[in-house]
Amino acid sequence: MNINHRKAAIIGCGAVGASIAFRFLQQGLFTELVLLDANQAKAEGEAMDLSDGLPYGAAMEIRAGGYDDIADCALVVLTAGANQKPGETRLDLIGRNTAILQSIIAEITARDFKGILLVVANPVDVLTYAAWRLSGYPRNRVIGSGTVLDTGRFKQLLGETLGVDSRNVHAFIIGEHGDSELAVWSGASVSGMDLEHFCRSRGEELHPEQMDRLYKQVRDSAYAIIQRKGVTCYGIAMGVGRIAQSIVKDEHAVLPISVCLEGQYGLEGLCLSIPAILGRNGLEDILEIPLGEEERQALERSAQQMKQAIASLKLL
């Protein structure tokens, strides 16, 4: 079956899945969007609610459907899974969400699906690796949302601190999308000016204590939001929209997505969130960005945590 490059599906219609669907409606990237959920009535209700906004958005069809509807999709977004509860880490979700993932992947691979599988459910790096192993799809077609959200948080906080538009801040959070993630301070810049140079030009200084506080604020942001409202959904929806845009428009954008490593950074046998080039065919290249010695060690520690988590997956 041929791929319809203007068709997408979202599996899981909870707060995250519904927010992503709303973002897709705003972007106008697709002409057809199919919503799937274990609760069919929920998928139907979300499709009806979203369709009410079509006269004020893009021309597209939004409907609830089943797995047979995904065969010709260019993109399938997997959000189904248990939500992170107050006090839980993303890794605490492994057992529950791996079982859900296994049943979903079996349904997907039973169809003639040739598009891109984008894993958003947590722990995203572990589940991306599991999805790749279970599906048998090539690495370029199985990716995760990675640290796109964390990187967005990092850029926003840096922009506020430096007094500049966050869209002019260039910086990455890499590693696990979780507690062992790291900020790549050595490569951070503002429109080509490294942070030290930028701050010096403004008569300011970014102290190590400030840097550590900003990093921890990024790392712990989800906990703070979940404690207050029970779920994070809008930021990740914006990040997934950015990933989808690069795929549909074949932009070759550089985004910190979860990818299966094949020796990059001296690592393999796991997925980590790493800057990568993304286009219509999915993953095009994984970038080995320069890291300071402490950053490289932090990445190694993050990788070891992910390997331990992957080793616990009996299905692999």
C-alpha cells in the first residue's frame, strides 16, 4: 500500500494524545487524522470535538478509527500508556507501559504500515528501543519524542534569564528524557554567540550556581506541573508538532529525538535523546555534537541507566 504523506494517526486519546491532535489541527500538516483509543467512545468524542473547530482551522478530516486505518499513514504517534503520577519517575512506568506497547506494536505490524512510528509514551527512550526491537522496522522509521520538550524548556528558561527571545537561544538537553538528562552548556549559544561571550557583551555573567539551578528547573519541570495539574500535555504537543512538521515538509531539521544508537558517542544497544536530522523518511543522521569531559561522563551515566532499564524488559 502506498503511503499517504498527508495522513496521520494518534494511538491514545488521553490528555497528551488529544493535545497533539489539536496541534495537528492548528498546523494544517495533514488532510486526514485518525484517532485510536482502547475506549472507542473517547476517540469518537475527541474527533467530534476537534471537528467542531475545522471551520476555523485547516481543511482536514478528523475521525475515530481502528488499526486497519493506519496502513497508509505517513506518521503514527503512539501516546497510549499510563500517566506519570505525583512522586513517580518516568522509569517507574516501564512495566505498565511496556505491556501496552507490546499489544499495540503487534497490531501495527499486522498491517502493511510503511510510515514513521513516533513514540511519545514514557519512558520514551526505553519504549522507543522496545518498539524498534518488537516491530522489526529499520531504525530510521522508529523514533521517540526524546528531549524535544526538555530542550524547549531549557531554551525558554535561558531566554528569560538572558533577556532574549527563546527562539534565538540554541541549546540542547540530551541523554534520557528523565532524571539523568544533561544540559550541553558547552555548545549553548545565542544566535551564534556562545553564552560566555554573549553575557560578557552585556556586562553580565552566568554563574555556575545559576546554571545548576536552571538545569534542575528543566529536569524537574514535569514533577512541578504534575503536582499542580496532574499531567503535562501542551508543551509536548508543541514539540511533537515540530517533529511532524520536519517529517511532512522534509525539512531535514535538527531535533533532539530518541534514536537507536549504533556506536555514536561510543554507545550502542539502546536509544537516547540525541540531536538528529529528521526528514520525510524519518531519521537521516545522528549528530555527534562536541561535548565537554563532564558532559560526556554525564551522558555515559545516563546511558548506563537506560541499559539497565532495557535489560529489565523480558520481552527483549
